[in-house]
Amino acid sequence: MRSNTIRPLLLPSLILLLVGSSPADADLPEKASLVPPPVAILASLDFEQPTPSGPDTFRIFEHSTGRVDLSQSFRWSGFRSLRVREEPENGCFSEFLGFFPEQTQGLVFVQFYLLLTDPTERMNFALAGPRWFLNMERGGHALWLETREGSLRHRTGQHWKDLFEPRPFQWYFVDLVYDVDRGRYDLAIYEEGREEPRIDLRQQRNTADTDGSSIAYYSFIGDLEDKGSGTYFVDDVLIASDKSLRQKPFVAPGRRRFFVDSYGDSQELLTEASRADLIAEARRGLLRGELLGDRLAGESAQRLERAADEAFRLRDLDLAEELYDVLRVDPEREGRILLKLSDVYFERGDLESERAAREAIYGRLELEELRPLEALRGKQISPPTSELR
């Protein structure tokens, strides 16, 4: 998948970690003889950072009305995701092209989240080596996913095979393990709201159908044939050579971690005795009618919220819900508490209430959210962002 260069630019929203040389290395001649350490994280992009960081490791190609930019309309985590918008017959296809140190052996782990607004429109994702995309020799095309006529499919052993029909406005988690030496890959794809993967394939031949086919590039594009028009979103891209760095699939709709745990990263660990005392204190407050959210502030409110978090982790859902309901009257806490309540509802199996609580903060996945960002300003709950122009 290769386009004519229309406009290369840096995308101001990434976390990218790469090990490589810097201009300062030129002043250290003895460094040239050193063997660089293995690169564990080849690329990690969450599309959140307001300014560019890292070396020049990707290009954006777009033409006329086709765009590759940042969006708040849909995002798997944080406030932004990558949006690829395609327009037909404009002389090019929109493309986000990334590159990393060539991997000539071992396992490479590739993961990302994908949302299609119309699965009947074309989407392409591919990995390739230095011989580039569409070259079916060693070092060329390694893996290829695409949508065609409403079906998601992959090209394995130089043959296309259908996988499943993805649903519109649904997040999918793509989990790929590529074995460079054997020229094979494992591919699992999870759908938001489903515990089991939609597909889980093992030992698939790479696109070039050859062993030892290295990889150094990855690409997200619209319609390769420049005939379609569609929009899709990508978030939390990770490419790594260390299995321990892999992201986990969904634990609940809209998240791969519970909101309770996401907000609790900075909390100190409690001993079992301290946790028991905290929860007992909260229970006594409820029984005595002492807990009134509009009168709670400072340390008292923090202790109560922590007690609710610990109750949720123990899966004492009744207590957690009671405590969160007390706290949600505080407008400064309401958004966070609603998200934590959505965790409680999900664990109860009350998916309707879970969705209502989550969407009260993040909004619904509907077609009108694809209107230009200017039309949505003032409706966004998230902090404002500057789209690429």
C-alpha cells in the first residue's frame, strides 16, 4: 500500500519510543563499534500528546478532501484517536505510514484498536519489509487486513480469506503475533462487549508466503483503488518485541481496564487490615445516616471514594453502589463517579444502565458525530483539542 507523497507532516499526538542514534553520537567515534541494545518498544502511539516527540518515524499522505487527522468523535482511550477519511477518485488514497527498526528475526507483537463507521467501505492495514508493500517477495508484504463488501479479510499465503462481518461503530481489538523466522502469524480480533474473540487464528502464512520475511513498515489507508469514501478510527497502536508489553483486550464495553482501576493508579496499596477498617467505617456512616454527599469535602470525601473503590474490587457491589451514589451529588466528582458506577452496572449484568452511565460522559456512537469538529464544539465533554488542518 503506497501512495504518492502529498503532504508529509508530524502528527502532534503520539507517544513514540524508539532506540537509535542521535546527532550527538557523531562526536563519539567509539560508539560505532558498540552493539545497540534490543529494542523492546518499536512504536507506541496513543494520539494524546499535544506536541511531537521522538524521531521522525511516520508520514501522513492525503489529497484534497481525503484526510488523516486527530479526532475526539470516537476514541478508545484518552481524548483523541487517529481518523482516516477517504474520498473517491481524488488521485490518491489517505495513508498513515509508520516505520521502525527492521526486524529480521524473532517475534513481533502488533496491537491496535479499530472502529469502522461503514464496513462496506474499504479499510486497509498492512505490514511490510524494506522491499515495500505489494512486493510479494521476501522482505516485502508480510501481513494484510482489509474490508471488502462488508467483510473483514486477510491475505494469507497469497490468497484472500474472509474472517467475519464487522459491525459499524464498534471497537475491535486486533492482536497480532508475527514470527519473522517462520513467516507465520497468529491473529486474534476481539469485539467490544464480547469476552471471546471473534476470530483466533494460529500459524497463518504471511502474505509473501516465505520464511524470514522481515518487517519495518506499517500502514493504515482507505481505499487502495481510490474508488470508495469512508471513515474509520484507530487508537492505541503498539508494536513491540517483548511479549510482556502486550495490551490486554476488553474487560468491559469501552475500556480494557475498569474505570475504578484506571483512576486508582496513584492510590497507595492498602493492607488487608486497613482496607477492612476503611470499609467498616463507610458501613457505619451509611447505617447512621452520616454520609451526605453535599456536606462531604476534602479528606472525608476522598476516604469515602476510596472505600467505594475497595468495595468494588472485593465485588461488594451493593456497598460500592451505595457509596458512589452518595458521592455523585458533588459536581466536581460526578463525571468520575458515573464512570465508576458503569463498572458496577456492568458487573451486575445491567448493560443498559452501564451504557447510559458511560455515554453520559463519552457520548453515543452515532453518525452525527462524524460532522466536522466545528459543529460539535460546545457539545464535547472532553477538553478541547486542535485538529490538524
